[in-house]
Amino acid sequence: MQTPSLGRVVLVLVAPVTNGGSDTAPATVVRVGPEHADGSRTVNVKADLDAATTAKWMTSVRLHADEEAARAHDGAAAFWPPRAR
């Protein structure tokens, strides 16, 4: 898995009603926490929403290697965006 650092962009899972109908939003990493036994890390992020309220601060978000792992997590989750081809 990639190593998170300040300023990196990840995707976070959000409620679609708060994000113009989409359940994912881009977010900037503002703090990196410890690594967990499963290889995921905890990060704090500022999510950019597609709504009248354009930003949402999220803390203690589990950062996973991919979307599938993030969706399987019970709680706030983020994942690395797929690589552009």
C-alpha cells in the first residue's frame, strides 16, 4: 500500500445526500496516524463535497489500499484513487 503523507489526495466514503448523490469524494490528507495490524492507516482529511457546504473535516478515517477494502470496513473509510491510464 502507498504511504500517506500531508497533502496527498485520497477518496473518502460519504453519505450520497451530502455529496450531490455520489458516495465518494476527494479529500486531502491533513494528518497521518499510526499503522494498524491489517496494514491500513488512520488519517484526518478535509473532504471536498459536491454540495452547498463544500468541505467536511473527517478525523480518524481508516485509509485502505483499495475501494473494496474501504467498503468492507465498518466506520469512516478512505482509499487510494485508481491510477489514471
